[in-house]
Amino acid sequence: MDVQQFSPNEITVKTVDNCVIVEAKHEEKKDEHGFISRQFVRRYVVPSSHDLLSITSSLSSDGVLTISAPKKVKFADQMLDEE
């Protein structure tokens, strides 16, 4: 996700229920055309096959936010129970 208009301290990534919510906001700033403020909220539903507790996010130096949600690991005894 491209978030280059925001500094790292203006971006929040959190999980609520089975969703990842990304919020970014900065107060009014002066640019070449006058003043501008930006804000967005994006909500992504995480499939039940993925581990909400293991979600990670990283921000690249060029303003790309990457969020990873690994699949849940099945333990051998769970696999045996399911067969």
C-alpha cells in the first residue's frame, strides 16, 4: 500500500476482531497549491485460515506499507484428529 504522503508516526496498523485496520492522518500542511490535510482508513478482512496474532507490518524507505498475515500452522495431533 502506498503511504508515502504520511510519516511513520502518522500511520497506525491494528487488528480488530478478524480485520486489519490501517489508518493514516496528518494535520493541515502547506504545499505548492496552498494547504492540505489527508486522512484515510482501510479495513481488510483476514481469512480464518490466517493467524491474527502473527500479523506483521513494515514500511519501506519509499513509503510502501506491507502487511503479512501468515497461515495458521496445524499441529500433528490436530491433523490426526481431523482424519
